[in-house]
Amino acid sequence: MGMTSMDEIGSGPATLVLHGGAGPFSVATLTEHLGRTRRVLTPTHPGWNGTPRPAEIDTIADLAAAYLRDLAERGLRDVLVVGSSIGGWIAAEMAAQDDAGLIGGLILIDATGIWVDAEPIPDFFALDARQIAEYSYHDPDRFYQDPATVPAAQIAVRQGNMVALRHLAGEPYMHDPSLFDRLAAVRIPALLLWGASDRIVTPAYGAAYAAAFGDAHLEIISEAGHLPQLEQPGATFARIDAFVGELDQARAR
């Protein structure tokens, strides 16, 4: 299966950027930044922004497998996979499934996908708009939108996205019980970036996630929450660029 809806910009080493539950807009800054030096593929996950969701895409693992098939069909190798929130979960699952060695590096940004008993993920579906802003951002007032001021068409898109998120990630809630143990076999370099103020998946959750991988390190972005690429793009891009530079140097050896 090809990716349902895919944009592509730039040229250079292949990079796949995976959005979270908020939709493609939440990774637009990442795509633009990486697209200056790399070939960036940015799918819209099936079910988001009004796209169809095929019956065979029933779980995050299904979606990860579909994206791996797509990379193989495109003849891409040594792909850098960057994922935000559930996009990070998809990226981690892709790496765990990647028997063909298509992925060369991982960047997970405030990813979901594992369960940490000491750091449970709050029930996102039970939060109102104000609570979502409070949990998601270091500076919620900057990003909060009163639902009464949001156009009806935009509300409908958001509601559709939440339906897709609930279907793929609602049960078991925001994690795959098998993923944590499978990550130990993932040996490609992985950078985990975490907003210091994220209350959806906390920095302590991020530390547990990083420890699960064979070769990962965690970096904390201060004055940022769940989407540091929106709140602190400069600090986020600086860390990404340093990691990507190391990957490119290793590839050139």
C-alpha cells in the first residue's frame, strides 16, 4: 500500500516526518527546516484531515508496516525518520519492525507508544480545549484557542482527527504493551527530544523511553511542552541539526 496522502519537498538524504494527533500542521516547521537540506516526505496519516482510512490500517503497528512498505517501494534506504507525539510512536514501531534495514536514524519528539507505570499518560480524550493547552504547552496562553472562535469547518477537521486518533491509539490507550521490550533490539542512533514542560508525556517518561533503545540519548528542551518544534523551534532545530550532522558524517566514513 502506498501512503494515503504524501507531500514531498527538497532534495538530498531521505527523511520521513510523521505528525502527531494534532495533524500535519504540527510538524510544518520541522518539514520546512529539514527540507532545506534533505528530501522530506510528509504523509498525512489515514483518517486525518478528511483522508480515508483503509480497513487494513487498524493499529499503529499496521500504519508503521504500511510506511515501511512505502519506503521499500520507493527504493529508499538509510532514511531518517522524525516523529512527533504519536508520530514518534509510529517511528519507533517502524524501527522495531525494520528487518530490511531501511531506517538509518530516528528522532522522536515527545513520543507516545510505551507505558511507564510511574508516569501514566493522562486521558487526552477527556480534556477540554483549555486543559489540552495547559497539558501541552509551556505557555498555554500563547496557543490556547477558545473553541467558540474556531470556524466550524476547522472544528469538524479536529473532531475527525480525534476519531482517527481514538481508533488507532485509544485501546490500549496510547501505547503498545509489546513495544518497550522490542526497542532493545533497535541499534540505529536515536535522538529523543522532550519539552521540559510536557504534561502529556513527561520528561521522566521520555527518559524511560530513551533507556529502552539500544543506542539513544535524551535531550530536554527548556520552556517547551509537547510540541517543542512550535514553542522553541530554534533550540529544537539546533539539536536536530547536530544529530543529523553526526549521522551524515558517519555515513560519509
